[in-house]
Amino acid sequence: MPRKAKADSVKRREAQLEYDGLVMRAAEEYAWEVEKAEGNPPLRGVRKVSNDVSQAYYEETGRRISVKYRTVLNRYKGTPSLLEKREEQSLLHDSEKRLVISLCEEGADCGFPLTHMPLKDLVDSIVRSRDPHFVGVGQNWTKRFIERTPELSTLWTRGLETKRGQAVNPAAHEAWEKMLAEKVDGTPEECLLAADEVSMTTNHGEKHKAIGRAGKKYVYEQRSGSRENTTVIATIVADGTYLAPAVIFKGTAYQTSWKQNNPLNMSIGYSRKGWTNAIIGTEWIKQVEEMTREKAAGRRRVLIVDGHNSHYAYKAIRYAREHNMDMLSYAAHTTHVYQGLDVVAFATLKKFWAQEKLLWEKKHAPITKQNFLEPFARAWTRAMTPETIRSAFRATGVNVHGSEETGVRSDLSVIPETALAPSRATTTSAVMPFTFASPYRALGRIMRHAITSIDEDEVDPVIQGSRDLQRDLLKTSAHFLASNKPLKSTDELPELVPPAISQHHVPQELLELVPETAIEAQMQEQMRLLAEENRQLHWARENERAYLVTSQMYVEKARMEIHGKEEKAEQKKKKGRIDMGMPSLLTGVDFMKVVERRENLNQAIDDVKELRREAQERYNEECAQWRERNERRLQENQKRRDRYHAMLRKWEEVRDEARREGRRGKLPVKPKQGKLLPPEPKPVQERFPDPEIESDDAEDDAEDQEVEVDGEEEDEVEC
């Protein structure tokens, strides 16, 4: 594939480097001529040497470059080249430039590439550590920096989910390599299978070039508007063959209209969302066993799948175990590295599927569930060739050196180291982009020991100083470093302002003076030694500054990532799933116990949900009856109040009439309100706690899985 044209600045720099190399070569030859002459005029002058070097280079490369003899003579006298002068005037010193290049390369390998703006911020921070008044690099500085740095280049990014980047780590890689060596190596090729799911869309999301009117940027193409996905379970065999795919349509029941031309005799299933589930996974494993039974001839079969929960349903793995089938699962979120179908075959399948969709719609009608199988069969047969299938196993290291005589031979060395690079930040013990020297690590261990020690009576004198430092540190803003409490993303160190570096240098003229006495010669030599020592110290301080700046940026980025994980941990976790963070033998005894416990737990969850549903219905019915009785009570109480008020009004009329007439006789007894009907207590809703599985070995439970209940918290109903 041709690369893009080089920038003019890159061409000029390469030409200048080539010319400087010839000038240096001529200067070295001329120096040798002068040394050979031993004080006499050299046999070849500088002009002759320059012409000879130019002619020799033309004979070697076929390119003629004229070397100027004056430039050679200046170089012989020690005058630096134009590029060397520019390097001296560069914003970044050599050590800082190497550090920036290293950070760019490491960040790109780990899945966190820098763009122009973060690179500008990084360079500005490094330069400002030396010069606080630095205003910042120009708008196009980073672009020119990348152009003149052959180690770096601007590339298009491709999305990589963080889970996928962290899942392919050295621990999981080593465990998968060990499992392949134990369970796969030596297996006959016709007995090794790999399966994965792929989602096929019926709409045309792909774009391609077409012919239209000149002057326009794009041209419309009418396509089907359906966006419904169909899941296909693909199964390939290491000998270059494949099994009939299983197609899962989206639906709630089987439709007779789905019966259509089926060239590959594909199995048809359905689910509410068009995805696989435990029921479909169990039926699919039965079909795989039936289709490979004759070829296996009683031999053990190995099936490699991903960690989807449909593959480790208890009935499915029990059926596979009973029929001499081993099911291996690599770690979750690693299909882009270890699954050959995902790495090699599916890209080709989707390309041919896009072509077949377009041809089918032009000749027939839009693709629906009623005509999906025939065009898909054409794309499948074009994509799943024996060479493609074998390449899928080779590319993922499952069957690299295998043959019919030796069987399968795995070799994960075919997977590049760059595939594991995105997990470095989460799988290594380092917390800085650099490794500290052993004295600092030893001091850190003493500090941690002093902080975690709780015996105040017997303190080792060696760590007494660390204890004093701990007490002083607890009084500062960095108290969390000396505390036993867990570190949080909100804990932040105060900003570090590096001291300024003096730009004063010993004048070169003093070192080039001719001493007149022995004392002056000694003093000049000492000045030369001190100047060299100062230069080394200056270089070391620059490295320290660059280290501090980049470390601060790294810590800030790490704090942001920790904060994101803390927020995610506070949310409600997904429950009812088995931890598939490491490769697993699904048909192994230990894993089956885990699945069985999960099945029992899920059944207990279903039972509790049913009890809750029944209790909710009873509660709703009791609430309805309570509301009816309460309504009757309120009505009866209102009638009693009305009767009381009527009697009270009559009594008041008699009293008022007696007062007007001046009678002082005994009045009728004032009526009293009788007792009202008391309210009934509200019904109490029955509560059922989440079920828990008791294990004989809690440690095994913690290692095998983290089973959690997908419980539903019922809303409290107001009666």
C-alpha cells in the first residue's frame, strides 16, 4: 500500500542530513590527509577531497551531490553544521526530546495516543519548568515536530473498548497459552472447532464509490430502510471446513413465512431481541455434537467459544461433557485477539454480505426474514474458504504448526506484543512512567511499614525516622499518604513548582586563551573540568524537571481514571453473572460446580420473585378491601357527625328561645357526639430477602465467581 507524499520540510531535512553526511565524510578524509602529511602540505587538498567524495557517492548511489570545499574546511576546523545549530536553538533539549518521543510511543502502544493539543501542553509544561515566562509553542509547532521526528507519525485511530484493552493482559495470555497446551495440542484437526456470534444487518450501512455528475462531493443511493439485526452463530473446524450456521431471528414465535430456500441447511431460531440465550445455546451445542459425531468417531472434541452466558448454561455444558466434548473459553472481551473468526473471517464475511445484499435488492426485493437465508448463504460460501478458515486458526496461535499427522500445534508467539500493550497500565506494578532507583523503593517500603505498624511500644530504631516523618506528614495537605485509609481520587498533592535552572555558562573565550604560566594552565584546566561538571549537572536537572512534569501529568490522568472507576463502582453492579476474566474450561468439574451454584441461585431468585409477585397481588387485594372498608367507615362517621350536628342545632334553638323569654328553668341536656369508628390498620406488605447460596468453601467461591442477585426492589404501594 503506497504511503502519502512526504512534506516539503521533511524532504529538505533529509536532503540536509544527506549533504551533512557527505561533508563530514570529506572532512574526515581531509583530516587523515593532513595527519599523514606530518606538517607538510597534504597530497590532496580540500578541493580535491571534496570532489572525490562527491564522485564516489555518485558511483555508489547514482545521485550526484556537489560538496562545497569551503563547507568541508569549516567542518574540519570545528564549525557546527546548520542542523546542529538549529538543534542548539531548539526549545527541547536532547533528553527532553527523547522523553517526549518515548511518551508518545508508549501512549500509542497502550491505547492512549496523544493528539496535537495534549502534546503542545506537555511541551509547554516542560519548557515552563525551565522558563516560567515561556508563552508556549506556536500553533503548528507540534506538526513540524512530528515531521522532523522519524520515530513519530500521525495515524487514524480505531476505537478499542477499555475492557478489551485491559482484558488482553499478560496473566490472561499466559493462562490461555497453558490451557491450549494442555487441552488443544495434539487434538486432530477435524476435532477442533471454534464458534462465535456475528450480527448481520439487512440495511446498507456501507459506503462505496459510484459514478455521478462532476463537481459534486457525493451522490445518493436508495437503499432499504430496515435496520433489524440478525444473529448468526458461526462454527469452523481446524481442517478447513465449517458447520451449517445457526440463524437467530428477532421475534416472539416461529413464523411459517420464515420457511424459505435454505442452501446451507441452516438452523433457524428466534428470541425476543434476536440474540442468543441459554435455551438457544443448549440446542445449538446439541446440533454441533450431532454434526461432528461421525467425523470424530468417538474421539474427544474441543470447542473454543467466548464467555457469553449462552455458552455456559448448565444444561449445555453438561450435555457437552456427557458426549466427550471439551468447551474452552478465553477471557471475556478478548475476541479481537484470540477468536480467529473475529480476527480474520468476519471482516471478509461482512464485505461479501454487503455485495450480496446490493445484488439481491437490485434483482429481487429488500432483504427481510422471509428471504434472508439465500443471499446470506452466497456470502458465507464466498467468505468461508478452507484457506480463510485455516488462517483464522493460525492468526490466533491456535493451530500454527499443525498437520494431519501431528494434530493441532498451538503457538501464541504469533500474537504481537503490541496486542498486550494496552493492558500495561493495569497489569504492572509500576505507578509512574519511570522506574525509581532501588534506594527510593527501599525508603518507600520503610515508610509503608512504619505507617501500617500498630505496635507503638516496640519500634525498630531503623524506622523511627520514618515514624517522625509520618507524624509530620499527617499535619500537611498530603496527610492521606501517611494514613491507613484507602486512597481516593479526590486526594490530591499540592502543585510542585520546580526551581529555576541558572542559564549562566563559563565564557568559551576564557577556556580558549593561551596560558602564560603553569598556574594559569592549571586554573584553566580546573575551569574546564568545572564547566564540564556544570554541563552534566545542568543536563541532569533538565531530566529531573522533565520527569517531574510528566509524572504530574501521569498522576493527574491516573486520578481521573480512578475517579471514573469509583463512580462506576458506586452504581448498582450487574448481577447473576460469572466472572470470565480468565480463560476457563467450561466442561471442567470446578466450573460446572460454579455454574450449578449459579443455576441454583437463579432458581432461588425466580422462586423469590414468584413469591414477591404473589405477595404483591395479595397486598394489592388487601389494600383494595381495606380502602372499601375505610370508605364505609368514613361514611358512617360522617352520618354520626351529621346526626350530632342536627341535635346540637335543635338544642341551641331551645336554649336561645329560653333566653329570649327569660325562663330560668332547667334546659334540656346538651347532646354529646358519640364515639366514631376507629380506622383499621393498613395492610403490611410481606418482605422476602434476596436468596443467598451457602458454600462449603467460601474461598473457592470468591475465586471461582462473584455471584450476585439481579433482585428487583419492589416499590412501596400507597394504600
